[in-house]
Amino acid sequence: MSKAIRWSAAICSVFCFLGSFATFPVAAQEQASSPIVIHAINHDVSPPLREIVLPAESQAPSRAHPLHHITPFGTQTEAALLGQTDTAVQDSVSTLTPNNNLLTFFSGISFDGMTPSDTNGSVGDTQYVQIANTEYVVYDKSTGAVLHGPAPINSIWSGFGGLCETNNGGDPIVLYDRIAHRWLVSQLAYTSTFSSNFQCLAISTSSDATGSYFRYAYNFGSNLPDYPKFGVWPDAYYWSSNTFPGGGNTFTGAQVCAFDRTRMLAGLAAAAVCFQQSSKVASLLPSNLDGSTLPLAGEPNFFLELSGSSALGLFKFHADFATPSNSTFTGPVTIPVAAFSLACGGNVCVPQPATTQQLDSLGDRLMYRLAYRNFGGHESLVANHSVTAGSGVGVRWYEIRSPNATPTLYQQGTYAPDSTFRWMGSIAMDQAGDIAVGYSASDSSTHPAVRYAGRVSSDPLGTLESESSIMEGTGSQVGDNRWGDYSGMSVDPVDDCTFWYTNQYLTTDGQYNWKTAIGSFKFAACGSTLAPSFSLSATTSSQSEPQGGSANYAITVTPSNGFSGSVSFSVSGLPSGATANFSPSSLTGSGPSTMTVTTTSATPVGTYILTIAGISGSLVRTMAVTLAVTSAGTSTANDFSISVSPSSQTAMGGWTSYYTVQVAGVNGGVFAGTVSLSVSGFPRRSSVLLSRTSVTGGGSSTLTLTTPKSVSKGTYTLTITGTSGSLVHSATATLTIN
């Protein structure tokens, strides 16, 4: 069951701005503004999502979100937008038989009460996570069994406070960070007047998407960061959006940000370094890492945009979180491509059977994701968008090589083998260099369907094999032209061969009755010879030492696919005066190495994120550990204390109250044990959440208590108990219900 939700007119109006406003600059370099640093206004760690009590489904009426189009290509007329001849079109059915049969299919989120669906998803080690406006679901990727959900996206921020907890602003994204084996989930949140606009961001604490998350909220003030997109990169989570001050009709340019990935993976306070572009730059896509081979150390993230009717524009973003003023955002470098005309002139023209209702093509922008892959001998980016193809619409796709040197268009094509309209694409590439593109397909006799086409690396350049179907629709959308906004193609991190795709369709005619499909497939030859590789892990990922002391980390190299090479080690992020030594400094094939970090009496007190790298030729694997440097005079405590603030609060039935629970070592010392927390004494049928159910080495947890509206009046004594082995301590606070 998916839930219908009520949207106010003000909230509805935000989606008027999700549409066509891309302007296409000349090839001159765009002058980037100075970097802006945005700090999270709040961050914490959530309870495991599987333990959060989900609200009952709403029966509120559904709502559509109209689209406000702005003429693309500046002031050019629609005739000019449609007047290009496509020399890259593939206008006949391929004679190549596809060898990418569907492996897995299961139904996804359906009819959650609004259009467009914003459907996307990502595949992890054992799970598949799908997200749409405004719900998410976690599946077992082997069986399709639902492990959690459907759940409102904002339930991830339950107990967090503020708009991220209370508002589902839409434009959700889910990605799997295959380097760290973590999940990234995001969506917008905003006030009804757009006086405060938030990017809500959550990073899982493990590879289990149903577990706990480090949660963040970033306030972009009165600027609505519309149509945000994320990309995973070794040094940061890169992001783009389109800026609309006050949520109004004036577009002031794209904004790009880099969120401090290293600190986020450790749950620490994390800043974003941002650049605001002029209105000549719109709908940028950040590159997202696929594959196990990382970019070269220090390589910038790449951003791509449509830059005219025969060009792409490539930007480079280097983020420096230690000295933000050293961060740079440069470009565009112009990449000539075959001339094209925007699908539907960037507007609405996709036909459906038995209705005059046409669908929006979103042909004014590149479609999510911009997938990056390092093959060792070369680097590739693949991208797609929708273009006019004869009397219909086709998917234009590109492979760009050497993006960090001289960006070169290696191949391109427009897939339009017949008169069916194909749009709303998503593209990716597997470890063998095979490419897959998923998309929607519709025409006057074909209901909107979920399909895909692909190519192996030996196929003729610029061509795709015959298409395949994940789900053929049997209904048309009526009463609203909004469709998709984006879809999601991802590559399985385990075999690096299997593609996973999700998009929407309908089974009966209607306005708010869309469904989604999830399918996986692979090319038969991919993975027949897996490349040797290895991974890093640490027995202890967090250590504490006094100034002048030392701490040890046990690092293990685990080979895969017959890896037998030599791995050397390095570490970055050490505090001032600290040194690190690996024993052994390198090893062959597999085995352990111990990293010893030694500080001096002058090393600053604080918590530091250390990035350990294992290097074997072009293969680089990284992992993060935490080092807490304490004062030389700090002793180790053999016991802990627990306190809670405020000591009393007053509320009414149905209200939510927050308390901070603090755990510390006695007598000023550091308690190294883990303290498990529990709560008792609250009113019956209350919702009780601890942001951290256990605390190690001292710290705090937020207690969120929501009472039922029918709660009995009176004063309740809450008892918060901390347990660490045989040690048990408690603290109390009161809650008075008037």
C-alpha cells in the first residue's frame, strides 16, 4: 500500500519550477563566484529505520504539480528549437540480437498520491532501495521481498526536529556509495513561503539500508534549490540544483556544492562548499562513480550540461574543505556533438492511446545520472537526454573519454528505431564497457512502457541493440502532463555487471494511479573474466589516545577474483605533529597490517578522520577510521554518569517533546565502554525514540517523545537508564501534560 498525501497550494507551487528553463551559454568560460560555505544546522544519528514506528496511511486527496516552462535556448523561437538535423540518429531496428535478458523483476512503489513520481533507485551489496515522491522501500535484491516500507521519506528524520522531520518536499535521491558500502538518501524540505529551504541528507552507518543513519540538514535560506542531483566521489558528495529565490518564477542559475563525505561517513559535523552560477548555467549533473577503480587522487568531480544545439559543456569542481577559499569550479569546456533539436521543443508532446493528453518530455536537460567509470587505461562518462527524431522523440546518448585531460566525444547516438516516442532515460556502463539505457516509451497506440536497450563494447560505435521490455503499460495518464522527472539506472556493486532499472507506468487510465517497475539484466559476456581486486577493512575503526600517546589499528587486505598483487599503504588526515607507521608497510595478496599513530604533547585535542589507502598499481582502495586525541591530563574512567536536560517540560496531548541525554566518564575521565540506553515512565501509547540507543566513549542522545492526543493529564517521571556490563545508572526528568 502506498499513501496519498495532501499538498497545500503553496507547496504544490514549488513543482511549477521543475521544468524547462535551461539556457545555453556560448562557449566562453563561465566566471564562477567565490566559494560559499554552508554548515549543517543540525546533525545526529537516527535509530535503526526498521525500529521506527511508521504513521498510519493518510486518506488525503491526491495533488498534481504543474510545470512552468521557460523558453530554452534563450529567446530562440520554437521553430529554431525544432529545426536541427540529427546526423547521429539510429532510425532502424538493429539486426544485433540483444544478449541482455531480464534477470529479476518486481513491482515497486505505486500511487503515492502525487505527480510526477521522481522514481529512482540504487542497488547495494544485498539490497535494492527505491525512492519516489514521497516514499521509499528497501527490498531484498535476491528475492524482491520488502524488508522495510513503503515509508514516508521524512520518517528517516523522525526525532530530528525541524522541517526535515515534518516536511516531504520531494525531489528525492537514493545512491549507494560503493566505496564505503553506505547509502545516501536526500530530499527537499521548505516552508510554505519558501523563506527557509532545506536539503535533507542522510548517510547510512552500514550497508544495511534498514539500519541507522547519520542525518544532516542544510539551510539554503530563501533560495529554493530545485531539481537537486547528487554524485558520489572519493572526497565529497557532489550536488547540483537550480536556484529560484523565494520559490518564485525567476531563475538565477545553477548552484553546485560539495558535501564533506569523509566527515559524514563518521557522523561528524560536516560543511558544504558551494558555488552559485549565473542564469546562463542550468541543470548541471555531477559525475557519479561506478566501478571499483577510483579516479586518480585529487581528481576533480565533473559536471555536465547541455550547452547549445550541438554542444555539451563540461565543468570541474575541486573541493578543499580544510581551506574552502582554495576550492575551484571551472568551465565549461565545450564538447561538440551532433546537432539536435530539443524533444518537444523542451515541452509537452508525447502521445498516448485513447486520450488527447500528452506528456512532458523534460527535453531541456540531461537526465540523471552522469555515470563515471575508470577503466585504468581510460576514463569514461556516459550521459543522455531526449531529442526530436523524425516525427517522434528518441534518446540521445554519449560516451565522453578523458574528461580530466582533453574531453573527447568517443561515441554518440540517437536511439529512435521507429516512430515510438522514447524519453525519460537513465544510462550506465558496466565493467566490460557495455552500455545500457532505460527509458519510457509511448505513442498513439502504445501505452507508456518501461523499456531498455544496450550495446556491448564490440558493437558498431553509436548503435544500440534491439530493445527489451521490463513492463508494458496498459493505461494512459490523463488530466496531467507530468511524467517521471527522472528515472534510475544503476550497476550492481557485487558483480559490476548487472544493471538495475526503475521507472513508472500505468495499468489503467487515470491521473494519480501510476505504478513502478524494477528490473535487472546483464550482458552475457560481462564478468566471464572478473578483474582481480581487493578490499580493506579495519578490526577497530575508532581509537582514542592522549597527547603524546599512540593508538593501533588492525588493517586487513582481502583479495577477490584471484588478486595476488602487492599492496602498499598510506594515510591522510593526520593531525599536526602526528605520525603513522604501517607494519608491514606492504604485503602481497592478503593479510593484516597494523597502523600505529603516534601523537606529540603539542598535537591539538580533537577528533580526526584518517583515510587509509591501499595501493596496487592503478587499483586504489580506501577506508576511513577515527582518531580522538584527548588532553594529556585526561584519565581513563572506570565508571560513567548519565544526565538529562531539560529536567522538566510541559506539553499537551499530541505534542512532541525533546530531551538531551548525556553520558560522560566520572571525575573528568574518559569512559571507554559502551552504554546502552533505555527509557521508562512515559505515558501509554506514546512514541519514544532515542537518536542513539547506545553511546561509546561518552556523548549524547536525543530523546523524542510524542504523546497521543488522548493522553491523561498529569506529571510523568521519565527514567533514562544507562547500562554497561554490570554498571547501571539512571537519570530522571518530568513531563507535565496540561
